[in-house]
Amino acid sequence: DLRAASGSTPRSAPRTLIRSTAQDLDGKDVRCRFAPSPTGTLHVGGARTALFNWLKARNEGGKFVIRIEDTDTARSTRESEDSMVKDLRWLGLDWDEGPDVGGDYGPYRQSERGEIYQAKAKELMDAGHAYPCFCTQEELDKKKEEAEARGENPKYDGMWRDADPELVKQKIDAGEPYTIRFKVPPGARVEIDDIVRGKVGWDAEATVGDFIILRSSGIPVYNFCVAVDDATMKISHVIRAEEHLTNTLRQVRRKR
């Protein structure tokens, strides 16, 4: 009981969002996942999300997958992962795939899936859906300050979006650091049909602009990993807390 765990009655009960419906699956197997970040202990909200995914999978004869999202190398620890796994088992949950039991779609730790993310980023670049950006952090900070001073929503201005290919090659050959950005088409709008919230939409170009998918260190950002993992692991239903709803904007663009 969330009220017992917190010691007080919450002002509004948390809502869980399911991004797709059984009718959308076209006969595909139901596959749900719980993907915690091992940066601490399992909290009540995480346990609730895990339970909802487990119930959905078990009720429909599907698969329940545990995936560890440990790309935050500074904070993620194996001790935290082990603690979370122990707590999930204490709750009586079991899973069909995960880092401790294996499966057909592993590895199940994001830190072990680097080659997959690099390959998918290259596919996007080769298809013209992503590009290298050589802007420094100082340049980006200045652009953000200028946009805020004008009362505008800070977003990348596309400086390297249509850069001369020869100049890009020269910089790469010279070893200059760069990020990889996803190219959001002009006027792009993202709409999803959420079971709980119904139709939800965003103006992608105005809201996020061309966003980063791989940092200059080669480490992928959270939303890129999640989209790649859900697609390659054939996850059919995404059940998660409402605060993740806006993440769908970036994740759906990549899946398309």
C-alpha cells in the first residue's frame, strides 16, 4: 500500500502508462519489461512498476524481462543491482529473461550492449537520419543563454545539420570530438495512443529540435538506449510511471 509505505496519503495516486494495446500487437507475443537503474535501492514506485509489468505478462501468457539500465557509470554498481534483484524475488516476482537467467535477446545490461548502440547509430547516420555535431559545450551553453534571453525554448539550432560533408570528414579525420544528433524533420509531430491518457501529441521540432543520441565519449544517452532495447528485445508493452510520458517523444522518433 503506497500510503502505508510513505506514511501519509499522497495528493494524487501515481498513474501507470501503457504505450500500446493488445489490439496493436497483430498476434505478437506479449513481452513486458522492468528496467531499473542500479544506482540505489528498489523504491516503492519501482516495485509497483515491476509488479504491473509482471501481472500483464503472466495474465496474458507472455514474457517478463528484467533489463538493467546501467549506462550511468559514475553511479551504477553491481551491489545495487544485486540488491534490487533480491528485493524483486522477495516480492515473489520471477522473470523469463534477464542478466541472471539469460535469454534470446541479451545482453540484458546496457553497459554490455555498446556495440549494438554504436551499430544502430551508424545505421541512422547512413540513412540520413542522424549526423555528427562538433559544437563544444561552451558554444551550446552560449546558444542556450541567448535563446533564454529572447524568451525562447532552448533547443539546438541545427548548426551542423547540413554541414559540408568534406568539412565533417576533415574534422573526424583530425580526431575532433563530436556527438551524434538525431535529425528531427521540419514540422514533425509525434502522436501516441496511450491506453490511460488517450491521444497525446507533441510538436517535436519546437519541443526538442535535433537531440543527441551518442555523447562525444561514445556513451549513448538514456532515451536512445531505451528505444533500441525495446525494439531489439521485441517489447510489446511499456508500462511505466507517468513522468516518463514525455520521454516517448524522443523514443518514438527513433523507432520510426
